[in-house]
Amino acid sequence: MTATISFSPTLEDRLSSSSPSPSPLRLSLAPVGAAPPLLDGAWWPSSRDLTAELPALTAVLDPLWGWITRVTVNPTHWPVVPRKVPVAGHVVNVGWFLAEQDPHELLLLSYHVGRWNLLVVPPRTDQVSADWLMAAASDPLGTSTASGLMEEAARLRTVSETDRAVEAVWDSEGGHEAHDPAVRPRIPAVMAGDGERAAAPVATPNPPMGM
């Protein structure tokens, strides 16, 4: 199942009356029946406020995975970690682990059902990077950790920015014109040894016969 940027009609119906956030939920989940080794998908919240963001997330996940009863985070990227967050119909207990949990991961537990791990895409991530991260985290064949994917996204972004900078320099130096067949290359002037422009040779007429 995937619900990224915009909802399928079923998810929109579920959230229309239960989500307090006006922003659409940005969530990507691995296909049903798949068993990703490390990540079950990715979540791209609009802020780092768990109290504001968790209700919309659980509104989608509760019908799919059973009531989410507990969530844990690494506090590195969360300014405030509340102990409890009221959501539709119940309360989610929130905890945190520092060394034991990936700083870019959200762990969700459903009572007597199971546990799931989501990559948390930073709220201010650009659209291109976020799309890549969400697709990679929900790939059932993926083997990277949440931090591993963040590092790879940063590397790809750097490569892209470098390529754009090189292309801009190339364009500024006439790169496109150099490949335009309509543009003729300029012939450099031939300079005399004293630094002055050499004069073109002048044809001398042949002398009259008999002289």
C-alpha cells in the first residue's frame, strides 16, 4: 500500500473527519504481504510536533495494522517528546531511545499485533529528495537503514548540485555555442615576430620578356 502526497479515495474518506491537520498525510508503505528487512515505509511529517502529527498518522495506520498503542523515537531530531498523545478513539504512549534507535526512524507498536519501523523524512526536505526517500524506504527489497538512506539522499543531492554548477559554468563559457553548427569558429590572427599583425603577401607581376 502506498499513500504519498495525496490519498487514495479510501484513505481520504477515513481521514476527512478524524484528522486535525489541514495538510494531507505524506506516507509511503511497503506493499501488503511484503516483509522488508529493516523498514516498512516512510513518513514525511509537516513538523517536529508529535502531538500535532501523530493523530493523522494513526488514523491511517490503525485500520491497517490494529490500534497503534506505543511509539518510540530518538530525541535527537524531536525537540519535545510527550509521554502520551491523544488520537482518535484512544491514547498513544510515546517513549524514546537514544543509542538504541536510529535517529531518523519512528518505531510503532500495536498491541498483540506487531511492530513497524518508518523512516522519518525531515519536514523541510525538498520534494525531489523526499520522493526518493519515500520510494526507497518502501521498497520490499531494500536493505538500508533509515540513516543509511538519509546519507545516500544527501550524496545524490550533492552530485546533482555539482552537475548543475558545472553545467552553468559550461553554459557561461559558451558551451552550447561551441556545439552549434551554425556558429563558425573564429580564426585567430597570425602575429608577426615583433608583435604586429603580419601583412598579407602582395603578388608581384612577372617582368617583361627580354629585360
